[in-house]
Amino acid sequence: MSLINTTWKHVRRSPYQSIAAILIVMQTFFVVSMFIFLIVGSSRIIAFLESQPQVTAFFENETKQEEMQVLKEAVKQTGKVSATKFVSKEEALKIYEEQNKDEPILLEFVTADILPASLEVSTYKIQDLSEIYTLLKNAPIVAEVIYQKDLVSKLTLWTNALRTVGITLIAVLGISSVLILVIVIGIKISQKKTEIEIMRLLGATSWYVRWPFIFEGMLYGVVGAVVAWCIASGILWYATPFLNNFLGGVSVLPFSSIILLEILAVEILLGILLGVFSSFLAVLRYLK
Amino acid sequence: MIQLENVSKMFGSGAYGLTEINLSIEKGEFVFIVGPTGSGKTTLFRLLIREMLPSQGSIVVGDFDLIKLPHSRVSHLRKKIGVIFQDLKLIVDRTVFENVLLPLEVVGVPVSEAIKRAEELLGQVELTAHRDKFPLQLSGGELQRTAIARSLALSPEVLLADEPTGNLDPTTSREIVNLLGDINKKGTTVLMATHNADIVNEFKKRVVALQKGRIIKDEKKGKYELD
């Protein structure tokens, strides 16, 4: 109780320093939250794309069902294919209608005849796609092949770049947070030098003097992390309808509350570690 | 209770604060440490609470050999010794009550027990009416009594009072020394540093006289004489 009271007194008596400390921690954890959202989101997009038919071959208009069947068997015989699916002209129309149900003008002149039938092929491994692609492309009955490997690898490249930038940014902000917390707690220790000296003369142990400062650092870490999480989650919640619209059929959002709470728990833990580490450095530096 | 053998303290400048001090004080004694300013009274007290180490010699306080005492156990020693500092060392932004409560908080006495003890001490030094005042709102005598109450909080075995009557009028000075006498009667060993000759002569206790860091006189029922 006395520890909490003393810590609260430290915070209350120099509010601007405390606010500065909380703000810098908050800034760091805001970036951490956004970074986690982006990483989770992009890995969901990649997983979605990887689970989709990865090569789609569109047949020439006059292709017969038997010819299509022969090509399907040839693809299957490679042993690298996990699934194949025919999409007939009628099915293609249904998909088209579903995708454009809000745009009646687009539906008006489209019939099943002008849409091509297609064969969707999924492979077990993404690296086998190029072989299947070549096989399909060389078939005379195939008009066009859409190949998603490029998209996935580009997205993976982007995600990796994002990861590097994010980690660098978080490292820089993390170091700034530690330094600012060390300075803020150091100033507070200096302000209380006389009081600390008196407490020591009255028999206070080193840890009795240190604890309130360590606890104060911990408090800044936790408050900064929680506030940052609330803001980031609020922004995500607000932007979810827009992002869902933007991402089309890819189911990335909303994140379940369990994931959000897990992120909060991790951030609180990191906040505690950051606060304790910083205040411990300050205590070692200023409370010899 | 307190044993100093051949203790010298030399400061960085090369000046001696104390030179070859041999002093033995029994449990329950009341001793005046007298001498002019700079004679080494405060240095002696600082050595006794291990605020500093002597340049040579040995110091034993109760069960503590101060030369061998590890830093981590200094707090244990200080809990056994109450100190009324020359500059009082009261915390200015804490009330009288909070200042008295501080040593009890420091050693982790349960809150309700600490509050009861602090109230009891304020009653003993007649400061109950001033419990919520800050040090700046108190007179010299009240400040001294606050410092005395705080020094007694942990029922110390030894009480070191460094010029507790400095800057006080004769009546208040007498009250303070009477209070220290009462504490001594309850079994606490009291060492009082002073250069108030009237008080020393009136109370007829053991007097240890220091001059330029050396003991020049040590008399039972002594008087304030530095010649």
C-alpha cells in the first residue's frame, strides 16, 4: 500500500514528466499494435491466396468437354496437383453476377456465352505452379492462363520488407522510450535526493528506496501500452468496414476479440519489461 | 554498548576529524559530548551510524562491529540507533505526523500499528495538536521535538542527539534535555553533543570533552570545562 502511495505521489508531483514518459511509451506501442495488425493481416491474405486455385486456365470458346477432360487428366498425372475444378460458362456467369450484384448495368449485356469456361488447378507446393502453368499454356485449347504465384511472391516480398521496416522502427522507438524513461526517473531521483538520504540514515534498505522508482517505470510501461492498444484497436474497428470493402472477398477482418486480447496481454508484458528495465537503469545510474 | 578503540578519522584534505579516540559507553548511560565547533562531535556520531568509516581503529555498537559490517547490513544497525541530527533532517513536504511515521514505514511496520505508535510518540513529545502541520509552520522547539519523536519511533537502544538545544531559548532547551533524560530513564543509552555549558553543568552527567578531535577529559558527573 505504501509502495503504491509513494509511487502515485511521485507521479502526481511532477505530472509533465510523467505525461512525457507515458506518451513516448504509448507512441512505441501504437506502432507495435499497428505492426502486429499488418503482419497478422498480410499473413492472412497470403494464406488465403495460397489456399485459392493458383492457376486458372481459360478455354477457347469452341473447346469440347472431352478435350477439357483430357487436359484435366494430363494435369492430374503430374502428381503435383491437390485439386482441380471445372467452371462452366454458366457457373462463370453466376460468379460474375455475384461479384457485380450491386452494378445492374454490368449485368445487363453479359450472358453465359461470352464468358469462357475454365479449369482451376491447385498444387501441393507453390513452386510446382510454373510446371503446371507451362503445361496448360502449351495446350492449344487454352486461351489464357492466370498465374497467382507472382502475386503471392510479391506480397511475401512486401510483407518481409514491411517486417524489416516495422522492426527497425520499433527498435528505434523502443530505445528512445528507454532513454526518456531513464531521464525522467533520473530527474525524479535527483529531486528526491535529500529525502532519499534521510530515509537511508533512518535505516531504509537500498531496495526500500529503489522499489517506488521501479514501480513507477512499470506503471508508465503498462499505461502507455494499454492506451496505445485502445487507440490502435479503435482505429482498426473504425476502419474495418472500409478495409473489408477494399480487400474484396479475402476474409482478414475483423480480428477476433481473443486475438486482440492476446495482443493486449503481450503488449502489457512488453510494457512491464520496458518500464522495469528503464527504471532499473535509472536506479543503477542515479542511486549509487 | 559502545566501544571505540584507537579510532582516528582523517578527511581527504589531510585534516584530522578525530584522533586516537578510546571511548567506552555502558548500556543505559547518559553522556554529554562537549567541545567547541569543529572539535569532532558530529564526526563521532557519523562514525557511530556508519555514515563513514574510520581511517583506523575499531568501533563496536551493540552486536555490530562497524568495520566488518557489510553495506547490506548497515540498515540493521541504523534501526537500533535513533539520531537527532544537528540540522534535524526533517522532510519539508511531509507533515509532522508523516515525518514521525517515516522510520516505521521504512522497516515495514504494519500501517495500523505504525499509526498507533506515531500518535503515541507525538503525545509523548506533546505535539499531537501540531500533527498535520508542515515543518515550516513549526517553532524551533517544536521542530526539535518532532525530530526527537522520529528518532524514538523504533525504540532504539542508543539515541544520538547532535546539539538538540542549538538555537533554542533556555527554557525550551531544558524541556528538551528533560525529555532526553526521561527517555534515558527507560533504558535507552543517550549521547548528547552540545556546547551549552549551563545544561551540562545543571544535569551532572558523564561528560566527554573533545578538542581538535581528541578526548581531553572524560568525567562522571562532570562539568563543561575545556581547559
